[in-house]
Amino acid sequence: MDFTILVNSLGLIGLAIVNFLSSSILPIPSEPAILVATNFYSLELVFIFTMIGAMLGSILNYYIGYTGIRKLFFNLFDRNKKQERAAKAWIEKYGLWSLFLVQWIPIIGDPLMIAIGAVKVDFRKFLIFLFFAEALKAVIVIYLGTILFSLI
């Protein structure tokens, strides 16, 4: 499914929804929706709505891991326990700095956010690292969108 349709039909709310889904439950890319939005909305609004959706989606995954209901979601969405173990090992090796890298790796980010919650990483630290990691990704994708649409 082409999730840029949500941006075309719902505007900035659709952009936030795509980023929420991308950061939480569904392994869908948010970048195409962000790129499309940069052509229609101010860069500041694209940044704000991208951040709202991405932060809320990642916080949901953290909560799932923290409360222990991750098993329900792993079974419901047929997640692999190997992914969860790999995510925990990643956290132990790289810590919260790994958030800056996993934003760019499809499918791995979701289990990592759940694992961060599962190992009970301090929520305030998580939010700080998450905010800067999401902001960096959003700024880069928005910047690429402005370059792309300036060439057209």
C-alpha cells in the first residue's frame, strides 16, 4: 500500500499517522510521506508533524516493552524472538546511542524500542535520545525533500 495517500488525503495529520505507524506497529517506510509533504507544506510543519507521529509511535513500543505486553504484540504480529534478543544485545553493546542508527534500518527499530522498554531504560533518558535521533532523521529527510523538489 502506498502510504503517501494518507498525506495527500489527510494532510499533516496523515503525515503524523504514517510516522506513528512507521515508528510503532507496521514496518512501513515514513520517508516517502515526508518527502511528499515537503512539497506541499512548510518545512516547520512537516518537521513538527513528523516528530509528533514518530515520537508517539516509539513511545508506544517502549511502553509495550516496559509493561511486558510485548509477547502479545510479538505473537499478534508474528515477530521473531531472535529479533528481540538481537535488539537487547544491541542495547547492551551500543546503549541509547543506537537510536541514532536504527532510525535508518527498517524493521530493526521496532523491536529495539520494545527491548529498550523491556530492559527498563530510564524513560527520560530514552525520550532525550529519541527526540534528537528522530529530529536528526527528520531534518535530513526534509532537507533531501527540498533538494529533490528543487530539481523538478
